[in-house]
Amino acid sequence: SIMLMEPRLLSIEMLKESAFGENGFREGQYVFVNVPAVAKYEWHPFTISSPPQQKTFTLHIQTQGEGSWTSRVKNYLSSMIPPNVNYHQFNSRNATTGINGGVIMGKSRGPANERLILIDGPHSAPTQHIGEYNYVMVAGAGIGVTPVAACLQSVVFHRWKFSVGDAYPSHAHFYWVVSHRDVTAYKWFVARIKEVQDCVINMREKNPEDMKNKTFKFHIFVTSVPKDIAERKEIKTRDRNNTQYWGVPSKESQVVVTRAKFEKGDLYNALLHPKQDHKVFGDIHIWTGRPKWDARFIEVGESNPRSDVGVMFCGNRYIAKDLKAMCAKYSSKAQGRRFRLHKENF
């Protein structure tokens, strides 16, 4: 399926088995994508933004200017869906394996019988180590948000939901560093954060004893906020459940009974127009400015008696350098605790 989202986002969902066979992938790994009808010899890397436990996998692609590879891919795929539609589930016909007259889910060939999309991967990423630790700090900046999205959903929607005892990780701290000018490009991620918060609250309501042994925190740092920014009105009512605006809701969030006492629009508005340096929405903390990592490492260190903490980061090298220094500063041989960094810079 494909989803066309405002302002310039293309989301592609594909069957996991068709790309990776039985091996699948791990949290935050990336693939190279080739669309032969657009550019036969061009391969572009994209991180898988969905959790590995699903039968499908998703790529979120920010389209660039007119004539760019990403723009041409969007136009090519859009030409195969009905007009004025922003979400479309592709189907094809196979008289042998299909049902209902040979109709099967998915489409592998284009209009000229060319291969629609080719995938090379998966390739390793820092976040693939998330299952090795019971305490984790998962951070992303810029386009490094997609592996954070994959881990976020994997932990709450799957690992916590189906685990008995320690979930590895049972204590998950997430961090997203985003420039104010880029917030509008990540409405889909804001919606996903809200859905995850809903699921955490619902699990606490249904299984309070089990959830006593689990920690969920999400810190968002909005940088480069204009000093003269004007207050903006809340999201219009018509946009609150608009798939073109927020994307398709996760299946896991649709069965939740008890939800957070705020809307995704509230969260989005707080990111776009922060009224104060620190705003709290349940387990979600919004900060204005760059991260103060000392406070975050102290928070995790004090909650962790004696075990290693996996610190995973995808983003720019300056934040990676800060995290490396923090890991060295707050690791304690005497206390039997090490902060172990897995990073990817770009």
C-alpha cells in the first residue's frame, strides 16, 4: 500500500516475506530501494520505520524537489491509484493462489510488467541491539527518527504485550531531537507517539502489577525555536482524524480502551508552538532547546540498580560525541553499571 501525506511524505508498506524471506529484519535496520521504472541503476537507503514483528514493513520517504528521485517515485506510484485518494491498498490477480476470483493482496509488477520495487537488505543498525538490554536509551535526531519509531512500536506494541517477566527491554527511555522547522514533516510520528502512550496507559489499567516493573519515558527536544514565534490555534477538528494529515492509525491502537487525556493535536501544537521550556503530557516530556544529557543519564542511572544500559543513537556526529562522553562519565565499575553506546552518524 502507499500513503500520500502532507506536506511531502510518501509512506510505502510492503510484505515482509516478499523482501526478506523467513529471515525478516531487526529494529531500525535499513534497506536500499530501487524503482526500475524511475531509475534502473539508482539505489537509495531508507530505514524501516515499522517493528519487525509485523507481517509487513514500512518506509517513510520525505520527497524532495520536483525532478528528484523521491519525487519521481511518488509520481510513478501515484499514477497507479485512483485520483484524489491519499491511501491505497494495491491488489493483483493470481488465479492459482488468489481468493475471490484470484485477487491477492499486494502488487509486484507495474503497468509495463516491470518490477515495481526492488529491496536490498536488511543492513545493520545500532538499534538492532535493543533486545540485548533490559534498560535502554534510544535516541534519534533528524532522519534518525525512523529507527526510534521502529523501536518504540516494537517495545510497546509487541515485546511488552506478549512478554512474561523481563521483556528486554522492560525499561525504555526514548529521545527525539528535532529542529522546529522540521516538526511539520513528522506529524505521522507525533501520531504514533500518542498511540504508543495510549497503549502504555491501557496496559497499566489492565495489568497494573506487571507494569510496575516497566518504565516508559519519551523526551522530545525542539531546537531552533524562533524567539518571535506566534501562538497558533489548535488543529482544526476536521484534521484530527485525517489520514492524509496523520497517516493510517496502527492496528494496535484501535483496540485500546483507556487512552491518554490529550489528543495528538495537543502534542503537535505543543511542539510547533512551545509556551514554556518544559511541557508534560503523561510520560511524554517536551523540552525547548538542546538536550541536557546529564539529567537524562542521572535519571536512568538512579533507576537501574546493577546492569548494563544500552544507549542507541542515529543522527549527527555532534550528538553522538556528547553521548559517548556521557556513557564514559556515568558508567560505574563499582556499581556494576555500564552505559554501552551503539551509534550511527550521518
